[in-house]
Amino acid sequence: MADLSYDTIEVGQDFGPSKYPLKERIARHLEAVENEHPWHRERSPWGPPVAPPSILGNAALRFLDSISPVPPGTLHAKHEIETTAALRVDRQPVGYGRFTDKYEKRGRRWFVFETRWRDETGLIIGKSKLTMAFLEEGGSRKEEEGGQKPEIGERKGELTAILRTLTQEKMTAYSEDSANAVRGMSIHVQSEAAKKAGFETTVAQGLMSAEYISEMMTSLLGKEWFESAKLSLAFLRPVLSGETLSTNGRLAESALDGAVVRRVYETVTAGTATALVRPD
């Protein structure tokens, strides 16, 4: 299968259905992000175990893989994820996707891919919108991701921070099912591919930081986070294997203003997380 390219993308073209193997992937997914919440492995308020809402982001990337693999080193700049129901592990997510935009900006060629998800019973469970940019001609890359950087810097969140060290084992567990990993060309799994793309070593998927924000929201909101999660994130800088991230956040109006930073307090992911909270 040929790699995805700017010229072959047809805006408005529909794809699907695409079935995501949630039941088969959930154990490795949870291992990768060190999520120990009992609802993911044991009984939950919905009966069977449920997956973190953020897993719809990876499901969307695997959907894109099934259409055409993205070239190694393609910039994952932004991702929006929304759920409308808990993602029960005993029900397979089924997605329908569409390229909704492509454009040239800041010397790069960008595209937007949106997906809508139901489970195997037909229940609508969520949607995803990702924005990516192809490498510049010649294979060069820029450090910045996600557009203009917010002024966050060093900060203390009002919520309990989550610390994670991104070992290669965890990064592999998270990304091993991607098309590039399977063919030995993933910048997240194979160091040779990462170096060829201009990195010192392997790079973590930006969505790994989304998992930590989702875990923080689970602690804050519990059941309501699973039923109506909304994540809107910009991936600002690459995170290399071996680096330690701290996820913190503060309540800003009715939304969580969150950030993921390196131990040297350089912001790598920023955005908001919201959910519908019912009054007591």
C-alpha cells in the first residue's frame, strides 16, 4: 500500500466502516500508559470494563493507517476527541471517516481527518478530529508542533500531577500496531526510522500525553468523564524516549486547562478537557 500524500487526498471522500480491535488492544494500551484504574480491568458502573475516552484518538490513527499509511515523521499537530457514551470493552468500535480539509500553511502541506464512531450495537460513542502536516520537501522538520505556543512555562496545577517516564517499552506497547511499526518504519518504535526523520532517538506519540490528561480527568470527575469527555489538544514539541513528563491542570471556568511538561518545564502538550457534569 502506497503512503498517504497531499495530492492523493480527496476532501469530502468518505471511508469506512473501520473496526477497531478494542478488546484485543486494551491490555497493551493500559500497560503503555500505566493506567491502573479498576474500571478498565474489572466491573465498571456500566457493567463490563470500559476503555479510557482518549483511546478513540489512537483508533482514528489506525483508521487512517487502513486507508493509507502516513509517511514516517509526519507531524501530528492537533487532536480533538469527544465521547457521548462510555467505551465498553466488550463492544467493538466501528468508525466512519472523511478528509475534511487540506491546505498549505507556513511552508507545509496540512490535512484534517475526521471520524465518527459507533459500537457494534449501533450506539453512537464519539468522534475525533486530527490535524497533520507532511514533511517539507527534502524531509526536513521543524521543532514546533500545533501552531503558536501558549505562554504556559513552569506552573503548578491545582490538580494532583501525574508523572510518567516514557521508556521505549511503553512507547512500543502504545504504537506497535501502527502501519509504520508493522513495516519497521515507525519513529515511535524503530530508532533508525526516528534518526532518519531527524530525531536523536525514538519519539513518543503525542496522544500518550492525552492519556495522562484523561487519567487526571477520571480522578476528578469519575463516571461523567467517560460519558461526555471532550479533549482539545495541541502537540507543541516532540518527546523523546527516556524523558519524564508531568501532567497538571487547573480549573478554568467550567473546563480544565491542562498542560503536559517535561521535567525541565518545557510545555509539550497543551489544551482543554471538558465534560458534562450533572447537578447534584
